[in-house]
Amino acid sequence: MIFGVLNQKGGVGKTTLSVNLAASLTRAGARVLLIDADPQGSALDWAAAREGDPLFSVAGFPRPSIHKEIGQIGHGYDHIVIDGPPRVTDLARSAIMAADIVVIPVQPSPYDIWAAEEVVKLIEEARIYKENIKSVFVINRKITNTAIGRDVREALAAYPVPVLQAVITQRVIFAEAAAHGQAVFELDANGPATAEVEAVATELMGYAQ
Ligand code: ADP
Ligand code: MG
């Protein structure tokens, strides 16, 4: 399965979700490749910050030919997660064309809800060439018991893209784990952040079937 984690808005949690999704799939026993398609190379930085053995393979490929080369790059892997770039439209378009499912992290903020229009448009355009692209929103950095945390699902319903039932809450552990090139499960295997990531991964696998 090829997951394209995309949103042209920066800071929404693409890299955070990408590394933790890749980690979760790895933990379940799959051979996973994380492709860093962001010229900024945050996923590569994450991998470089790590001490000891890598959890999964990470490869930098910030070029708009991912969709043409994915077969070759991803050969031998069960799952590929593409950590998408902000802004750069030709890269995002290529990552969408490469993906079986486009996963769009959005924060519970009106700015994020408005900005999501851009990636939704790109997906609609890509459907002309690739009819069966799936897409889904994942709410990230939800702040518990806030009105905006509840309203975001309703606001996103205006788009022709479903919203994952599982959400990721705002938690310091995501940044703490990233600082050492780790996934949250490595810091707190039985904690709430790990449980949320697992729920997202399980639901995504269901969507992807
Ligand atoms: P993007 O790749 O979309 O630019 P990042 O994954 O780099 O976004 O996230 C931006 C910042 O927000 C990072 O500092 C990251 O640690 C933090 N962050 C992302 N998701 C969460 C979360 N659920 N809880 C706390 N911090 C988060
Ligand atoms: Mg990023």
C-alpha cells in the first residue's frame, strides 16, 4: 500500500504522521519505506537524529517524478509512506499520482480547513488520470474538550473527502520522540499517543483495502 501524506500547508503534521504511521506498520511486521518528498528533508533529519538501528528505511526523493519511479524505488517493500512537501505543487501532484491513498492531516483551525481546499483540488485533478485515488482527512493536534475540536469534523464535511474517525491529539510526546528520531511507541508503548497512532493506522489500512 502506498500512503501519500499530503497537505500544501506546512506544520500540519505531515512528517509527524508519516514517521509514526511508518513506525506502526513496521511494528506490525511489514517492510516499510518512508519516502521524504519534502525538499526540506525533515524525515531525513528525523532519521539522522536517531541513535542505533533504523526502525525502517528512509529515502529522500524530492522530485516530481515519484509517480513514475515509485515501482522501482519501492521494490521489495510491503508499504510505502510518502512524506509530502508543503507548497511545491508539482511535487505534491506527483506524490498524489503515486499514492493509493492520500492522507491529509489537518489541525482543528479555520485556517487549516480553508487551506485544505488546495490539496483537495489537486486530488480532484489527479482523478482525471487516476480514477481510483482514495483520500481521507486525519485530524491532528486536536485539543480535548474544545468547541473547535468538535466543529472541525463538521467543517471538513464540506469537502468531498471523508474524515477518519480516529484522531491525533496535541501531545508533547510527538515532538519529544521526533527530537531523537524515534516514534512515539518507542517512548511510551502503552501510552495514549501510541494508541491514537495505532487507531489511525488500523483505520487507514481498512480504507486502503
Ligand atoms: P509538517 O510536516 O506538515 O510541516 P510537522 O509534522 O513537522 O508538520 O509538525 C509541525 C510541528 O508540530 C512539529 O514541531 C511537530 O513536532 C508538531 N506536532 C505535530 N503533530 C503534533 C501533535 N499531535 N502534538 C504535538 N505536536 C505536534
Ligand atoms: Mg514535514
